[in-house]
Amino acid sequence: MRALTTTANLALAISLLALTLSTLRSGRMPAELRSWVFFSIGSFTLLVHAALDAFPSPDLMDVSGLFEAMTLAFFGIGLAFLYGADRERVRRLHGEAERDSGTGLYNRGAFRTLVSARLEKPAPGASSLAILDLDGFKRVNDEFGHPRGDQLLELVAAALRANLRTRDLAARYGGDEFIIFFDTCSERDAERVVQRIRASVQSVSELAGTAVTMSAGIAGYPIRANDFDGLVRAADEVLIRVKREGKDRVGVAV
């Protein structure tokens, strides 16, 4: 029976070592690699422990017990790292589900959820919402192709990030339309930021050889509306007015 146990231990150790080496060679992500390093060490200590059991000696009983404890410890640590890697993968996938794949900004659904949560427990003072629309974007796609249009959208997203605070939220709202929630920011302060973004968009689009302009409408909370849908409607009405009056400027609700 003892010989059978020893053989099983040796087989398990060899199998685990082979699996560990195979996994390390497969180029897994760093978090998983950390776990498999500990599995490798645990496999080695298990192999030593099995060898000591195969050739028992009273002088080596303590050493055998030590390797058994080390094996349990290394495999326990490896499992903990592997569990952490799985949790990190879930968090990453959740983050990807919230993001627009073309720009890296929040997508429409995630933006709505985040802003609605902010409005349920608003910070003291006013906040603002802006809707931004690229003038002439369809012409870029028609004349230069969709890859050039996608590149322009990425540049616009970069311009937004460069001009916003960490507590502000920005999303690609659809097509060539973007939306921003300015937390604890008045309409006039939001207008100044959007004007900077408008100038940045014009500059980067000219450098890219796809000159477009940007129109925007801004509405404040709670002065114009006290919920997400109301704010979007108010800002969109301003944007429509700006488009009708000639585009390439920023309007504020009145």
C-alpha cells in the first residue's frame, strides 16, 4: 500500500511539473505566470517529498515532513495568485464592456449609468452636461475612408481626455457625437473647457489632413433639468440651435 502511495505521489509530482512547464512556455499573462511559478516550486518539493517517502529513513523523517509542508504552502500560494488572476480578468472584461472599442471612452450605456448615479447623490453646487458633434465628419468618411474617420475619432477622444478633470465623465455617444458630464462645474466654466476642446479638435484634425469643426450644446444641473434624460434633452436642444445657426461654436442653454 505504501509503495502504491509512493508511486502515486511520484506520478502526481511529475504530472504537475509537466503541466507547470507547459503553462510557463505557453506565454500566459503575468498574473497567471506568478501563480505557475509557485506551482512549479510546489511540484519540485512534492517530487522530493515523494522520493523521500520511496526510500524511508528515520534520519530523514523530519526532512520529509518539511517538504510536505512546503508543498502545501507553495500550492496554496499558487492557487491564491491564480484566483487573483481570474478576478483581474473579470474586472478587465467588465471594464471593456463599459468602453467604446474605437475611442476607449465610456460607451453610451455606461455613461448613462454613471451619470445617473451621480445625480442621485449630487455633490454640492451645479454640474453641467455637454453634447459635442463633429461638423463634416461624414465627408471625412466619404472622401478618405472609414479608417481615417476612426483615426479622427481617436484624436477627438484624446483631446477630451487632455482637457477634462479626473472626476469628469466622457463618452462616445454614437457615431461622431460625444458627451461630457462636468461634475461640480457651472455652465460658464463648462463652456470655457468645451471651447478649449473645440480648438483642440480643429487643430488636430487639420494636422491629420481631415479638417473638421465641432459644435456643442451645454445644459446645467439642476437649473435646466434634475435628471439624466432632462439634461440630455436640454443640451441637445442647444446643439440643434447651434447647428441651425451655422455650426462651429459652443452654445449654452438659456
